[in-house]
Amino acid sequence: MSRSFLFVPADSERKLEKAGGAGADALILDLEDAVAADARPRARKLAAEYLSGKSNVWVRVNPIDTDDAPADLEAVMPMAPAGIVLPKPRSAADAIALSGRIDALETEHGIEPGSTRIMALCTEHPEALFTLHSYKGATDRLFGLSWGAEDLAAASGASANRDANGNWLPQFEMARSLCLFAAAAAEVAAIDTVYTDFRDHEGLLRYAANARRDGFSGMLAIHPDQVEVINSAFEPTAEELE
């Protein structure tokens, strides 16, 4: 069961060292948004070193249509990450392209075929909202779908994605719902997006509880202090287990 996925900037040795004790069900070493372009070569090296001998550690690479993506994959795949997080796909065609590259790298490095999973951040491009049906049956590697509001807001010209009370504005709530339904249609995990105010534990608890109520099976985190709250919110009750 993967309730919490903690993002860790792959260029920070201090944060990498701390992340292992945060209690997250999975870590996501970030080579994309959290890492400046000129720091990516070093981040790839640190990510590969960190992956050695560890399980349930994922890597967010750069978008599949960028020059950085092949370098990201070639650096980390020899260490057999649990999965690759795909940012900014326009449709499942990007996940299929990523799967093809993983196929070749698994073969090259003697990794069990099909063992590397994919999680797609499926709403970060406006056009992606109109292609979410394409994930159904796209690739056996697809573990789950998550979504993002920050890149979607920037791409659509929005100056905010939440109202004064911290609730999603309608267009972003729609993107969240479409991600959830697309994951259900594809029969994969639905992972809710980050709660960006990591100091607001009460707000996080409400958000995570609502995510579980709505059908999400886990949530992304951006700070170690969020992990315990998320894990608690997604823990099955005794009645549910019965």
C-alpha cells in the first residue's frame, strides 16, 4: 500500500539523507522542477547513488520530449528505480514513449522486464485534459495517475488556483476530478496532488481526509512533516479491514 509519496530534490545531499527517515511509503527523487538546469548533471549522479540498494524509490524525470529526459533515464535506470514519474504528458502517448525507452534500458542493464512502473502527472498541460481516456490500456507499466495545479495554472494564464479559503477554484477542481475518474477507468491508482502549505497541518489533514473520501488511494508530499498526517489519513480503519 502506497499512501504517501515524498518529493525530494535530487541535488540536495542533506534532504536526501533526511528523506529516508520521514516514514513515507515511497520517495520521489526530483530531477525536474526542484532542480535548476545547471544542477541536473550533479543531481543525476546523486540520484543514482541514492538509489543503490533501496526499494520503493521513484524518480521524476524531465518531460519526455526534452533533451534532459534521455540523460535522466540513462543515469538512474541502471540502479533499478521502483518507477518513473512522468511530468507534463500531453496524452498517454508520452507514457507509451517512456515505456519504450524503459524497455530498452531494462534489457541493457539486466533489470527484470516490466518491473519499472510509471506514474503520469496527467493534467499539467491544458490539452492533456482532453486526452485522459487514452490512459486506459495504454501500457502495463502504468501504476497510477496524479495531477498538478501549479503548471496547469501557469499554462492557462491563471493568477491563482485556490480561492481565499484555500479551496480549489472550479477549473482546478475539475482537473482533479478528471484525474480521479481517468485513473478509475484505467484501473490504476489515483494519487492526489501536493498540499503546498507544509506548515498548515490542520489544512493538510482536512485535504488528505477529503482525498481519501473522494477515492484517491494516496497523496504526494513536499515536506517530511507532511508524511505522518498523510499516512494517518489514508490508513484503513478496523471496520474497513473487517
